[in-house]
Amino acid sequence: MPAALPTPERLRVPHQAGAPTLVRRWLRESLPDLPDESRDDLLVCATELVSNAVRHARPLSSGDLCVSVTSGPSEVEVRVIDGGSHTRPHVCAIDLDSAHGRGMFIVSKLSADWGSRSRGDGTQEVWARIPVR
């Protein structure tokens, strides 16, 4: 089991297409003791959250996104903060012929819980909690 972190680990990544790759590498290095199945689910969820932020939201005022991860004995949580969007993340009906629209459906199936909130400063935070198995 992963040891609980006293505070969330954070990473700032550019608001661009390569951000999910940077986040996946960082998460693998940050959580070496996380069981493989949980790590795989975490990497998929983090990739979807970061990809959605790049695709649908504005960057933070610094031009990037902030990603944090907190690990505990029964779950690991990933959070993505972006510069806000006109829409909130939501689960779409699945169209198997479409190349888009499946991200939050995947997150909803792999996570124990997920959500989003608009913060008072115009930014948006999206998170997912992955069970440790």
C-alpha cells in the first residue's frame, strides 16, 4: 500500500497537447508503490482529466495547468486545476462511432468518485478518486 502523503504532490504542466504524457510520467515516478491495477486506472483518469482541460478549458493565468495527487491507504486522488471553461465536465452518452466524448464516461467507471467545481477566482477544479486494490 502507498504511504499517505502529508500534503498533495503538485506538478504544473503546459496547457498543450503534450501535457498528459508529462503527467503520466510524473505519476509513475511519484507513486512507485501503488499496485499496478490502481496505477493503471489512475493514469487513465489523469490522462482524461488533463486532456479535457487542454481541449475544453483555458489555461491558468501562468499559461499552464496544475495537477495534484494525494495518496492514502484506500484511495489515490488526482486533481486538475485550469483557467475555467464555458461548460462543466459531464458524462456523455457513448457513441461508439465517435472519436470524442468518452473521457468522463471512462473516468466515471474507473473512479470511486469524481467531480468538478468552479472556484471563486474563475478557475475550475476537476478531480477523481481511484480505489487502491
